[in-house]
Amino acid sequence: MKSKAKSIEIHQGDLPGGLDFGSSVAVDSETLGLKPHRDRLCVVQVSAGDGVCHLVQFPGADYGKADNLKALMADDGVTKIFHYARFDVAVIRKYLGVVCTPVYCTKIASRLARTYTSNHGLKDVCRELVGVDMNKEQQSSDWAVETLSPAQAEYAAADVLYLHQIRNRLDEMLERDGRRELASACFEFLTTRADLDLAGWGEEDIFSH
Ligand code: MN
């Protein structure tokens, strides 16, 4: 099965008011590169896991109007599901100025649950656990463009469409193997991990001897 959104809604500068994502929202971000201090946040994608994706663009690097998005990221009652949360949480902290919590990371969950493989990229995890093939062709494209191409919008949306389903499957595996608590403790530490990255301890493992 190929990945396909029911609908993709593109917004400028913030989410519209009045959206309800329930108790968990899938989140991803697109930036100009992999260095948060150099490469600005361009797009944030969110989905309630219902096939609908909201894309928020930040034209002119203006993050000052994103009150609804910031409130959602900081909402204690809504778990933010990411794949490789470490990066997105750091970027959201730097550009939106909010601590993103609580968080669930499908990449950490995959590393703890799928010990039989070293393939923890979203494409591999999604194919195995949900049976959906994601197209990764637009991964390295210019996300700061004024108007996203249909291919870019499809790609950005696909990154959040299946995270709820992936989390459910991974939770079953973590439960089976008695690793739920270990996973939860790792998710709680993610805010600190992202802060360490932003503060200059990105490469260094402060837990190593
Ligand atoms: Mn993405």
C-alpha cells in the first residue's frame, strides 16, 4: 500500500483555532538542514491520526504568531508523537520557544522493541509495522519556498500520517517484552537530551566513562 493523505491543509504562521487532536497528536518538522542553530524551522506537520494532515509554514521566519501551535506543543494533556523526537523537540524549543511535552518517540520505541534489526528509519518501521510504503524522494528539498509543491506537501504529510498506528504496534511489542517503563523513562528524558544538543553537548555522551 502506498501512503496517501485524506486531506492536506496548509496554513501560514499558525494552526487555525478550534482544532481538537484528542489525547495524542503526530508531529514532524521540516528545516533547512540538520543543524538547529544554523538551519531554520520551515514547516510543522500535525495529524490526529485520522488521515488529515495540517501543515504550518513559517514565511519570513516569523514564529511570533504561532500561539495555537505553541499551546498544542506545550499541552500536558496531549502526547506529541514523533519519529526521532530528539531533533524536532530541539527545533521546536529553539524556534517556537516552547518545551514540547509529553512526548512519545517511535524511533526510541523501535530501538527498544525491534532488537532483531538495525533499520529504525521511519520508512522501514512503517513498512514492517503498518504495511505502508513511504516515498522519501522529497526529503532533501528546499522547505523555505513560499509555495510548497504538491510532492513536498504529500511527503511532509506522510511523515505524520502513520505515527499513531506505529505507536500502537510498538506499544504491544514493548508490553510483551516488559520494556514499557524503560521506554517511558527515555521519552521523559528527551527534553533534556534536546537541551543538551542545543547547549553544545550534541556529539558527546556524558554517560560514557
Ligand atoms: Mn519529515
